[in-house]
Amino acid sequence: MNCRTFSDDCSAELPAIVVACRKAADEMLSLAASHCRVGFVESLRSTKETEVAIIELPAAVMSAHGDLPAAGDVVLPGSGGSSERLDVKDEPEKTESLCVTCAQVFLPFLLAGMGSVAASLLLDHVKDWPVYSAYRELFVLIPPLLGLNGNLEMTLVARLSTQVNLDRLNTVKSQLRQAAANMALLQCQSTVVALVACGLALAKGLARHGGAITPLYACMLCACGLAAANVASMVLGAFMTTVVLVARRCGLNPDNVAAPIAASLGDLTTLTLLSTISSRLLDWKDSPLMTPGVVLLSLLLLPVWFFLAFKHENTRSVLKVGWPPILAAVMVSSFGGYILDFSVIRFEGIALHLSAVNAVGGNLAAIYCCRLSTFLSRRVETGVLPPEDASRCANPLVLFAGSSEVGRVARILLLVVIPGQLIFLTATDLLRYGSFNVTPLFGFLYVLVALVQVAILLFLSRSLVYWLWWWRVDPDNAAIPFITAAGDFTGTGLLTVAFFALESVADPAVTG
């Protein structure tokens, strides 16, 4: 009797036991799934980077449990059941309002533009110095050297801004290591690129003089370029590293603040150093020791800079893959130098406005490249494009009229060109002549040239950055040099075309 009663009780409780076991098994399987998948993910609950090893569950098991994560997702412990894809980062984005972006861009843009105005006034002043008359190839050096320092400083700013925005430079030790490695990298890059620029300038000199260039003439030209590039990189690199770190400490986005300052100070500082050093070396142009010694010293220091930069992981990757865009940028800028060498003789006033057009376009394009790089770094892994904007080739209508963050920033950067260039044009004319002598036609063509140039550069920036990201190439190192060089070339070319148009209608701004 007792046995039968016990058997009946077991039969009654068995379904409940089975249900409880199945429930416990499901909970264990769900917990295992939250920890299992191949790859590494970032914890959403901590600012520190933690790596979680996970393995793939069989597809049959995944499909049998609808509450388990999908094949591309993983559930993080303590995340409330939210899932994260390995190729798309779901970390909270630090979005900025349009007013904040405009304010942070426009004020540094005006400051940088005034630096470009100063560079234009300086170029208009020094173009008649004896050293520029004796060594006309220095005009060919101006765009690539000015673009060189703008390129190198802005790539430095882009690298540091991305690291700062990702909270990877929060300690003094990491900041000092990054600063030292990047300074060595700048010196290495400036030496190599200055040599290439001098070689292109000498090629133009050989064509002009019919091959009658002496070794001392070549040493003089190379010494001027190398000395100016190295000193400018040292000064500007230290200053811009400080600007990026201070901007972040003050709660500003370094992408908006540092890039335009880097470009404008690069122009003014490099042109000042090139003109001053060239004038001082002119007294030693026939010395067999001075100018060859400057060239030899630069070459001897090159392996030292290379070794110091190669020791750091971040700069090591730039040394390995960062040369093609920089060298290509020098080539493109040199074509702008060929145009300048012609136009500065043909048109008296073009040097007065050239730096403002080129630098402003390069500034805005550099800001856009920095913003795109940071946007992609926060949203997706390299090699993957964001699903809401997955086209590698930009559509101009979508870019300038779309509602995405990328489109909004592009419109802001394009719109600030009009008031900014009008301010720069007025300031240049008042500082140069003491009165406003710009004709309406000249003002219209000047602003039109600036708008067309910036629109071209923003379109190129969007397409190039996305292509580089898809190719798993860091756009911080590869995009900005080519874009700013394209700014030098398009700005010089478009402004020369505008001066030809003004000359054809006998506009007083050109004919006097």
C-alpha cells in the first residue's frame, strides 16, 4: 500500500520535475551563449578595454532557442540582455548639436584664416626678395613645403584627436610616449618629403636653365628646403600636440579646433622660415662647406629619427604604410607650384590671395577628414562601413542635402566659406592697400572659386576616407595629405583661371 502510494506520488510530480529540469537546462544554455562566440568584444559596463573570448554555437542550437543571440550578436553579462555585433560598435556616440559644431568650427576657422591672410601678405612681400629672384625654383618649393607641414601637422592632429576621443591618452605617460614618437616621425617625414620636393624643383630648374645647374646651386636649394621643413616640423609638432591635449581638457573636440590651427600656422611658419633661412644662406651660396653641410646634417639625422619613430607601435605602422599618400601629395602640390611659378609673374596680385584660398580649403577638408575618421572609429570596425551609409562613392546630392551627421557637417563646412572668405578678402585688401579696392566681379569670382574648391575637397574627402576605411587603411594617415595637396592644386588652378577671366574683361582688380 505504501509502495503504491509512493509510486502514485512520483507519477504526479514527474511532469513538474521534467519542466524544472528543462527550464534549468535552458537557463544554463542561455548563460553559456552569452559567453560563447569567437572574437573579442569591448565591455559596455567599463571604460577599460576588456577582452572576452567566445566560441560559436551550432546553428541548430541557435535556431532552436529564439531568445538566444543571433549569429552575429553576443549578449554581455549585466547588459540587460542587449546584444552587440562584432562589426558594429554599439557604444554610446558623443553627438554634437549643429550650433556647437558651428561654433567650434567657425571661431578656429576665423583664427586660422587670419593666419592664412598673414601668410598671403608675407608671400606678396617676400616674392621680390633677392633670394627669390636668384633662385626662382623656390616658388616651386612653396606649395609642397607649405602643404607638407600642413599635411604632417594635420595627420598628427588627426591621429592624436582620434586617440583622445577614444580615451586612450588619459595618462601623462601615454601622452609623453605619443608626443616623443610623433615628433621623431615628423622629422623623418619632413626630411624625406623635403628632399622629394627639392628634387622636383630642381627638375623644373633644369628645364628652365637647359641643364646648366651647378652642384652648389642644387645644394643651396636643398639646404633651404630641408632646414625650413625640419625646423617648422619641430616647432609646429610640439605646439599642435599641446593644442590637442589642452582642447580635450577644456571639453572641446580637437577635431574641430586643432586641424585649422595646424594648417594656418603651418603656412605662416613655414613660409617665414623658408624666406628667412634662404636669405641668410644667400650670403653663403658659394661656400663649399655651409650649404652642403646643412644637407649632410639632415641626411645623417634621418636614420636617428627613423629609429626613434620605429620603436613606438602607432608610429611604426605609419612608417610602414604612410609614405605613398605623403609622397603623392608632394607630387600633386608640386604641380600647384609649377602653376604658381607662372602665375606670380603674370598676375601681380595673385600671391596676395593664394594662401588664403588654399589654406582655408585645406583647413575645412582636414576638419571633415578628422570627423569622418572619428565617426567611423566609433561606429564600426575597419573594413566595415556603417549600414546607414554604406556607399563608398559619395553621391554629391546626398552628401550636401542628406540628413545624416556626415551630410550636416559637410553643409556647415561649406556654408562657413562665404562669410569667412569675405572677411579674409576684406582684411587682406585693407592690410595691403589701406583701403577696400575689390571690385564686385572680383569678389564674386573669388568667393565662387573658394566655394567650388571646398565642395570638391569635401566630396573627395568623403569618398577617399570611406574607401580607405573599407581597404583597412587608417584615414588619419592616408587621407589628409592627399586632400590638402588637392586643395593646393585646385585652389591655385581655379584662382589662376579666375584671374584670366578678370583679365579678359579688363577688370581693374587685375589690370590696375
